[in-house]
Amino acid sequence: MVELMIVVAIVAILAAIALPSYQAQIAKSRRAEGRASLLQAASQMERYFTERSTYATATLGTGGVYPDHTEHSYYALSVAKTASTFTLSAVPSGIHVGDPCGTLTYTEQGVKGFTGSADASLCW
């Protein structure tokens, strides 16, 4: 019985160490999906600008230049635009809402940003 209790204690300690690391890696992969979607959407915005000489009429979502969410819907995408500029935003959604990076942003100038309290190297 004592040996079983020791095994249970060891497993509990290993789980307590491994779980936070696992959760951090999951959040990191979701963030990578958000960053990739922003870059792909920016590429489509640039293509749209090349064809029409304006960003003003570009949209996201059904019938737009890019979907308004990431592949697994961990981020909702939106765009603020003028005729010559745009800022794409990826807002965490669903089970990813509490991400410490907050909203990820990307502009036509290639400026990367975020609104959260995390370190920049973690977010971008």
C-alpha cells in the first residue's frame, strides 16, 4: 500500500510540472495560427491593392479578401482601413480569450503589435 501511495505521489508531482508547460505550448501554437492568418490576410490585402489601387473597399469574411476568423476560430480577424493604409487585428476568441498577448495587429507597413501584457518576444 505504501508503494502505491509513493507511485501516486510521483505521478501527481510529474503532472503538476508537465501540465503548465503543456498549456503554454498549446497557447503558443494557437498564437502561431493567429500570426499566420494575419500575414496571409495582409498578403491578400496587398494583392487587392495591386489590382484596385485602394484598400478602402476590401473586406474580410464571406466574399472578402480573407476569412474573418482563423482556421480553428481561436482568433476573430478584422480590418481598419483607408484608401492607402490598413491595420489587421486578430482578437482572441473562444477558449483562447485569456491569452496574455491580447489582440495581435499588423499594418501595411509591416508593423507588428499586440495589446496584452506579455513580452513582445512571446507574442511575435
